[in-house]
Amino acid sequence: MAKKRKHALLSASGAVQWIHCTPSAKLCDELPDTETSYTQEGTLAHEICELKLTADSLKTGTYTRRMNKIKKNELYQEEMQGFTDQYVDYVETLSNSLPEKPYMAVEKMVEFDEYAPDGFGTADCILICGTVMHVIDFKYGKGIPVNAGGNPQMGLYALGALKAYGFLYPIEDIFFHIVQPRLNNFSTWKTNKRELTTWGKVVVKPKAELAYKGEGEFRSGEHCRFCKVLNCRQRAYDNLELLETYETKLPPELSDEEVGEALAKAEQLVAWHKKLKSYAQTKLIDGGEIPGWKIVEGRSNRMITDYEKMADVLELNGFPKETLYERAQLTLTDLEKMVGKKDFQMICGEFIQKPNGKPTLAPESDKRPAYNPKTTAAEDFK
């Protein structure tokens, strides 16, 4: 029997990409994985979540040893405790809201190979109670808010969970949950077994068959931000075509409708430029060539190599040591990290005020309410 790949070619986490751009899966599979400190932080936070959710099944000493081992990781930060507590609280609150104690699976590897060849992934948490199943995903990232609505990653986890548990439980209603505490983003979406399996057969299966063979058409879009192919030709073609959209039109000024359209397209151009720049820089540093470009030494700031020794020398030259140091208050973020977010709010909440943010541009899809200058002005005079 062939050894199972550590990462599926058609993974649940990469579904939004290979469903929209089928040949990208094979192309990305040929490229090395690049793990960043952000992904490593996320992995560490997931380990804490798993440990906390399974704490009841562990001896106290075992739990403490495992947590202490996590805390020794160089990427560990005390604030992880507060954010993972929010996830655990969410799961426990959901579990307690059900009519009876649910079956719970934590970090469950599920297979959805009925819809995507060799497809599998790891669901963070699955709760099943009677005819209802909840699939919960913890997101530690704080860059992009993730929505549970129609989320293909969650859909594949749910299909895998149906395969694993559908013969044991009469599952009908299915809920997707995204818990993203660092963005205060808690998203829920409901579907059912019939709708989910229909999506699997009509949407996922034909796309997965193409993706597995490396066939289909390259398509650019929002999903490109997750793609490892930084120098994609189709994305270049589509983005350069955007630049030609407004070349020959009259009148000379863009209409407000065109401004809105151009802003949305420009975001894609900025994201594409960032990926191209990353590709070119890596290529040049590795000894390759990109015509018209070179690597130069970036701007550098002066630094003190040993402040204590320098202070001693300055003192000998007539500058008192007390004048060489400033007493500065800790930032709010540093205080929260030191005390813990929950405890800090409980102890110091009365001293914290959050003023209205400055007006900033956002797409209509943004969850925040539209800014109303009249309302804001009225509140200022309260």
C-alpha cells in the first residue's frame, strides 16, 4: 500500500484555489513549501487549542508537561493563552447549548476522496448531536477575515466528516464555524446534508478530477493570494489587461462608477506586484537573472552594539548614567501580553478607552457599518 502524502494534492485548505484554478494544484505541488513565522505561530496556537480541548482526558502532570514544552518554543507568546481560551470557550459554549452531550472529535483527519482523488485534511473540531453536526475551524491569522459562508475548506471537512460518521449518526443539518479571535471574527453558516453532497458532486468532483490531472484553464482572482506560483502568466495577462481598460474611453475623467471598479481592480494589481517582486528578489539572490533588475543593499540604520559599555564610557567622560536612560511606560499591547488579555480587561478595563477610528475606505463587503459623520459628531458632544 502506498504511503499517504503528508499534504494532499487536493487539500481542504487549498480548495478555494484548486476549485477556481484547476491546473494550479499540480503546478504548486512541484514548488517547495515555504513556512513563515506566521504559519509556525498558527501551528503552535493550534497545538495549544488541541491540548486545552483534550485536557479532561489527560493527567494533570501530562497536561502541564505538554504546556510547558509549548511555552519553551521561541515563537510562544503569552497572548496565545487568551486567544486560544476564546476558541475553547466558543467550542464549550456551543457544546453546552446542545440538547445533550455531543460526540466531539479534535484534530480529526477526514477523507473526502469520494469527491477529490486522495483528498484528505484535518478538521480542528467536530461536534455531533443527533441530526446536527458542527464543524469548527480555528484561525490564528489576523491578516484577512475568513467567512464561514459557503467556505470550500469547511465544505470538504464536512464531506469528510459525513464519510466518517454518517453511518453512525443521522446527520441532516450542518453548521460551519470560523473562530478567528485576533480579528474578533466569529462566523457561522448553516447548510444541510443534501445541499452539501450536491455541491460535492456538481462543483467539487469535476473540478477535482481536472486538478488532479493538472488540466483545465488557469484563472486569476482573489484566490491567487494563496498560490505559490509567483510568476503566473495568466495572472500577468489578466492584470495587464486591466491597465488597458481605461485607455481610450471618453470623457477624460472617470465616472464614480468607474472609480469604484478601478479601486477593486487596483487591489489585485498591488497584490500581484508584491508577488512578482518576491519572485524576482528570490531569483536574483539565488544567483539568477531578471533583465532590468538587480539586488542592492537596502537602507541600514546605525545601531549600538553594547549600550551598557557605552554608558560606562560616557560616564567617565562626564555624562551621568541617569541621564542616559529614560523611564517609559509599557504599551497597551505589552501590558496585555504581560497580564493576559482576559485578566487585563478585568483589572484595568475602567482605564481603557477606545476612540472612534479615522474614516477609511473599505469595499461594500466589509462587515463594519458605513461611517456616518453626523452620528460621530453628535457623539463627540455627548
